[in-house]
Amino acid sequence: MDQENNTQINKPLAVVIILSLICGVLGGFFGLALAVKNPSVQKLLMAGTAVNQQVSLSESSDIINVVKKASPAVVSIVISQDVSQIPGYGNSPFNNDPFFNFFYNNGGQSQQQAPSSGTPDVQQIGAGSGFFISADGLIVTNKHVVDTAGASYTVLTSDGKSYPATVQSLDPVNDLAMVKINIKNAPYLQLANSSSLQVGQEVVAIGNSLGQYQNTVTSGIVSGIGRKIVAGDQQGSESLTNVIQTDAAINPGNSGGPLLDVNGNVVGINTAIDQQGQLVGFAIPSNEISKDVTSFQQNGSIVRPYLGVRYILITSDIAQQQNLPESYGALIVSGGTAGDVAVIPGSPADKAGLVENDIILEVNGTKVDENNTLSDLLDNFNPGDTVTLQVYHKGQTKTVQVQLAKAPNNS
């Protein structure tokens, strides 16, 4: 009897619940339909759509605008040389083998046969990038792009024209160089203040990728600031400090091309890649370029201050390993050969009495350490300036006055 009563009570309750659900769904549907027809709601919906579209367009148009602005000022630099003058050229025993030549040298068109005696054989041996820095045809590039002995250089502009180029000056300290072509009203780029760069900032790289894809564009971010790297090739290597790390793809041939901010201004010059990693590239900051451009315009060449010592930067590990009396500074050392002396004879350091195993602790009151290397500190001065060095010398700390000279320049 109780079970029948419960069944009678539950049936109306179930009907009420089902009807409530149906009414709720229908009410929501009709309410949404009426709301959409409301002009105020329509305006809000349209405004939301417009904002999304505007953000999407802005993100893509920033890169497009940079490319349109900067590309005309970016050039390719072709390196050519009379390969018949290169020692060992054409001496392969396989050069006259038709089977070898067919499969190795493009179907029998040998690229490595020695030319007849006295006949030049000028070939392209490399390529790089650069960019105009002034309307008179002055171009900034990397030193390693244009420092091949006996080579000639041709600049290809974005409009497809080619010009013979002359190397004006090589930076004796940094991987920078000035090249010039005979042109008027060249489109040129502006240098940004690289000291204001921030990690995560968007950047664009343009260059002659792989030496054959002119004005290739890649984009990325600033991955790191103030990096120290050792860059080089078969000709040698050099230590570069305070460089910019970026994940914008930089390939061989991009060397010398600009690294740009979203305003199309140069924040760096692409210099090196880490071949052991992916999307790890490095650029010399634009403030270093600015120093060289100013120096060239004032002196007719790139002038850098010169002390005349070889040194290693002391770290806590080096101090412990070599049992040094100081845990910071620049330890003056000789190199691995007889010619790699610790102090260059006749240099400002030699005239000031600095010797091997001295430790330069400070420059004008600033401690020499990993954040302020000796070369970085000296780079704040000009040839002819007198600086005060604090030096640890044979068990004593003393103050030494040194007048800086002009760094030897092989340009």
C-alpha cells in the first residue's frame, strides 16, 4: 500500500521536473535570440570582434612594415678571388680523371682544375651581408666578411644592381668593418640605442642567407644580453663580449646583416651562430657600431684605444687553480708561441712598466671583472687619454698612469 502511494506521489513530481527543464531550455533560447536583436548587444559583439581582428593585423603588419622599410638598405657582399694564386689549388690527382669530374664537378664541368699558366681564374669564394649607414654609400659589415687577403668585393643592392666595393677600414678590436661603393642617395638605416634592449623583445634579421638567398627575412626575440663568445673560422678566432643572443634564424651568409627592432632601426649586426644548437645566433650591439661609425667619420678610419697586453680574465676558479693573490682582475700572460708576448714592446703598457704576471685590478676606479672586462673598460676612452690603473705587482698593489695609444689597424 505504501509503495503504491509513493508511486502516485513521484509521478507528478517527475512531470514537474521535466516540464521545468523544457521551459528553462526554451526560455534560454528565446532570451538569447531577443538579446542578439538588441542594438546595444550587437554593438558590444561587433566591438569585440573588431578588437580581435585589429590585434591580429597589428602583429603581422609590424614585421611587414619593418621589412618594407629596411630591405632596400640591406646589401649582399660577394667575395671573389683569383683561385689560381691559392697554394695547392688544382693539385688534386683526380682533377684529370673524367669519371671523378663527372660525378663530383657537375657533370664534367670541373671547378677545381688549375688554369693555364699565367691565366687568372677569378671565382666567388664566399658571400656575406651588410647595410647602408649613410646616403653616400658607406656600408657596415663584419670584419670577417671582408678581410680575405687578395680578395675583391662586389656589393649587390636590393634592386639587383652590382657595384665594385672598397674596404675602407677594419676594426682592430671588434668584428666590424666599413665598406664603400660609388652611389648617391643610398637608402640607409638608423642605429637604435642597444643599451635599452630587453630580453623577450621582438627582433627581425635580414641577410644573404647561405650566400644565395638575398634579403632573407627571419624574426624572433632577444634571448639574452651581454653574452661572451669565441667566434672564428679557419683563419683564426676572437673573443667577443657583450653580444646579443637571439633566436631569429641566422644562417651562413647572414653575417654583417642588420638585427632590427619593430621600428626598423638597427639594434645589432648579425655575427655568429652556435653550430651545436638550434636558433642560437649572436649580434654585436648597435652602440658598438655607432662608436666605429663616429670614429671613421672623424678620423677616416676606425680608431680604438690600445694598451698593449695579453691577458686572461680572472675568475674565482682560475684564482684557485693558479693560486693567485686576487680573485678578480686581468692577469697579464704570454701566449703559446715566442711571438705572443705578454706585453707588446713599445706599447703604452710597456712604457708604464707593466710586466708579465701583473694583475690589472681597476681602471679609473672600476673593478675589472666578468661584468666589466679590461677591453670593455678601455673602450670607453680614446687614444691619447690617460687612465689610472690599480695593479698588483710583485706582492704589492700600486697605482699606474697610462696614456692610451691608437690600436694598430691592418686596414
